[in-house]
Amino acid sequence: MQTLKTFRAEKDDFYARHHQSPLTSTQKRDFKGLDYFPENTAFRLEVDVEISQTSEQIMIDTTGGQPQTYQRFGRFKFLVDGQSAELTIYKNQNGYFLPFVDNLAGKETYPAGRYLEPEKLPNGKFLVDFNLAYNPYCAYNEKWSCPITPAENRLKVSIRAGEKIFNH
């Protein structure tokens, strides 16, 4: 498995050079890399997920106005600096999806939230590594449409891990 430093360098290279980068050509010209919190192993969690008892389908609004359908898969609890927090994992045809907003939103993190794709482990738990938290493409360029974090995934705690707000 590649290190977080290598992962971030490859992502910066993709954003700077690739034709599928979310950055505009003007943004690419001055792009020096994304801003990240330092790696924090306390935010690399193996969690037990309480699976939803129903296969409830929900519509999550997007910035482009076209809602997307997800299944409310389950919830997990964790601690951040001694404070309890809880998040919902969603699922669709693309896999598991964890959008969240922390209390740094609009100051140090993207106001509409960041995303993760939790990984189901062989032991039945999920790996939730907030060091991999990233901004949706609409954080860089309004031509992109992104799911808006549901209210149930708005945290009162600070997640000082992953990608910071994009300043261009």
C-alpha cells in the first residue's frame, strides 16, 4: 500500500496535469498542490457499523439540482478528543459513501463537506480513514454537480485530517 505522502503527491499531479482534473485551465496555471492536514493516525479508524434494518432509499440533493439515490446503509460511533460523534454510511451502485461536514467547515474545510469511501474489511468492520477525506469536485469548479451532505452527517467536532479548503 502506498504511503499517504505518495498518494497526495499523485493526486496533486493529477489535478495539475490530467485532462479530467476538476481544475480549470486557469486554476492549473497557478496550482502548487492541495492543502492537507498532517497525517493523524488517530483518525484512521476500524469501526463497527450498525447496519440499517431497512433498505431505505433516500434522495440526496446535489449542487446541480439532480438528486441522487442512495441506501442508508448504517451508522457508526466514534470519539474525537473525548467527544462522541456519529455518522451514516450510504451505499449505491458505486459502493460505500461517507459525506460529512465538521465544525471547521467554511474556516479550514470545504463549507459543504468532504467525502470518504469506507472500506469493508474481512472481519466485518469498516476502515474509515479521515486522512483520505477529500473535497468534492464542485469545491474547485462550479461546473461539477456533487451530493450535498445530509443533515445527519453534520458534526459538532473537528476532523483535523484529510484535505483542507481549496484556496485559489
